[in-house]
Amino acid sequence: MSTQRVEILGDTMRRLARRGARRNLSRVLSKVRPGDVAAALRKLVPTEQLFVVRLALEDFPDSAGEVLLELEPGERRPLLEQLAPSEIAGLLSPLAVDDSVEIVDGLEEELREAVLALLDRPDRDELQTQFAYEEDTAGRIMNTEFFSLPEDTSVGDAIAKIREHGEVEMIFYLYVVDPEGRLVGVLSLRELLLSVPSRALGEIMNRGLVTARTDTDQEEVAQLASRYDFLAIPVVDEGRRLLGLVTVDDVIDIVQEEAEEDFYKMVGTSDDELLYRERAWRVAGIRLPWLLVNLIGLTLTGVLMKQFQLRLNEAFLLAFAPVVMGMGGNIGSQTMTLTVRGLATGRIGEGGGRMRRFLFQQIRIGLVVALVCAAVAAAVAAFLEQNPAYSAVVASSLFLAIVLASLIGSLLPMAFERMGIDPAVASGPMVTTSSDITGILVYFGLATLMIDWLVR
């Protein structure tokens, strides 16, 4: 649905919710997809949102959960907290296991336990089994409702069984298992339909399997799906027994979630802000640690500037100090962002000298940028002071600051990666602080060396 139509739908839902026109609102919801309802919900105030969700629960119990799944965790949580445990349990019943995990995962522990207690024993056991896996792993997000057949099944029988199990979500591939349930092969539906009906699956299946373990990080699963253009990745245990699937809809969610997570980390915060945006103290607690690191770095920069100012006692030198610091910080942040993203997606790795190639590429780019910026800064400095030595100090220090910032922006994330520290979390404040300090040291250090020529 286009943005304009979502706006119209939101206005309609708001008007009907305010009037309490349940029958008319129900008629509107019956004609709209869950994703569009979720988009329109964002246009409503919390009381109106709750009215619509409760109406969807009563009139469309099979799709009400899908509406909430389309919302961001920070949008979904306040709504769920206003629902009774029995209402949340009703939302979960029609959903696939992985979708139920996503909803229950965002609940406070007390509410989660209350909801789980209301579920049927098989559903509760299935959810608790997946909660036993680490967060953000393949085991936590996999769908345990999959379709597999023994390798001695004929093609004709396999097609018939697929028709019998039409309720299974997203049958993209037919997975072939041995008598112990171990995954031994896979077939696409196209390969199955084009095969002779009398042939056994074991004769035509592909044995070159790409799988994930239950403890595989979800981002790695997404990379596998992207690298091989698969619509689903099978999840197996240590004995290669098939436990579930991570399907393409989950992969899309993972890519979006990881990109947002990396973005928040690089600016020194967390996507938990979306969950606690109404709690100022909680959000401040998330932001403060790396802001304090930045504060320490900036304080050190200020101390260095004061020391140089006392030694040099030349006020005109301060004019270009922000330029050197700012340009170094900018190029350092750009390089750091590329490095962190490259490490996250696997484009920068240890194999084949990819790290070295990336590093040399960033140095070359830094040299080109430094030459251009230094020439411009030198011209401006010459215009302001008519002193060749001043222009030389400005140009040289800016050139060195930019090249060094390119190195810092590349090397620091790689170093954190090797030390087992998440580069997305630690790199931002460290690169900014390091670039500032480096710029100050280079600029005032060169000025100190050339002070006799500067004051003539």
C-alpha cells in the first residue's frame, strides 16, 4: 500500500476508533493486510491503537498476531503491556513458533511467565525449548515447523505428501533425512516436479548442504542465505539432525535488525532505546558510558591545547586547530564506518590478504583527500596571514592528520575484532578521540618546530 493510502487508512481508523464504531472498523480491517494495518497504527495515539488491536483480536484472531509482528519492538511492547496475559496467549496460537518467540521475547519476565502458563503444554514446551538457545542465534529464531521425507521416498509420493501438508509454512525446499533424522540432502520444488515420479529422492537430491548450527549467530545465517541466494537455511544439531529452518522472511528481519544495531552501536548507544524511550533515566544510562569516554578524550585534548598555547603564546595558531581536528575526525569516522560494516558483512576478512588490501586502499584514498584539503587550507592560511611558514604548518599538519585518521579508522576496528571486542561498540568514541588528539599533537607539534619562522 502506498504512503498516501496508509495515511488515509490511518485517518479512517482514528476516526472510527474515536467514535467506537466497532462494526465499521471491523469491516475496514477485513479488507486490509496486516502489514498495512501496522503501518496505519503508527498514526494513532496509544488508546486508539489498543482499541484497534483488541478489536482485531476478537474479530480476526488468526491475523491479529501478524499485525503486531509488523511493528518495531519499541512500538509493540507498550501495546502488549496493556493486554491481559490471556489476550497475548490468544495472539500466539495461530503464529509459527519463531514468530511467537519474537513476540514473547519482548515481554517482561513476569508477564512472559504468565503468558506461557496459559498456553497448551505442547506449545509451551516448544517455546521454552527455543528460549533455551542463546539470543540472536539460529536456534532462537528458527521455525521448527518444516517438511522432510526419508531418502527412499519416491518423487510421486513426495509430491502427494506435500499436498497433504499444505499448512506447513513456506515449503521452498524438500529436505531429505535418513532413518535417524539426520539431514542428508535437499531438493528444490522445481527439481522435484521435473523428476521422474518413480525415482527415489536419494537418487536426485543435492548432497552439498549449506547448514547452520543452533548456536550459529543470526547474522552469519543471513550472510549464508545472501551468499548462496537461498530462501531458507536448515538448522541442525551436533549430530546433523534437522531441527528447523531460518526462512527468507527471518533473513530480511535479521539484515534490518543487524544494520540498525550496528548504527546504534557506532554512535555509542543501543537499540534498547526503542524499548525504553519513555524512561529518560534508562535511556541516559545506555548512552552515558561511551559519552563519558568521549568526555575524557575531549578533556585530554583541551589540556594539550592549553599546554601548547602556554608554550607558543600565539593566538593566531588557534584559528586552524578546529579545522585540523574536525577534518581528521571526519575522515576517521568515514573510514571506521566502512571498516566496521566490512567486518560485519565479511567483506573484510583474514583470508587472502583482504584486510591488507582494504588498508592500502584506505591509505591511498586518505592521501588523495589529504592533498586536496591541504592545498585548500594552505591557500586560505596564506590569504589570512601572508606568512609562507604558517601556510606550510597548516597544510602539513592537515595532510598528516587526515592520513593518520584514515589509518586509525581502519586499524582500530580491526584490532578490536582480533581482541574479541565488538568493533561497532568500541570504535566510534575511540576513533573520534584518537583523531582529535593526533590532530592537536601534529598541528601544535609542527608549530613548535617552526615557531621562529611563524613569529617573524
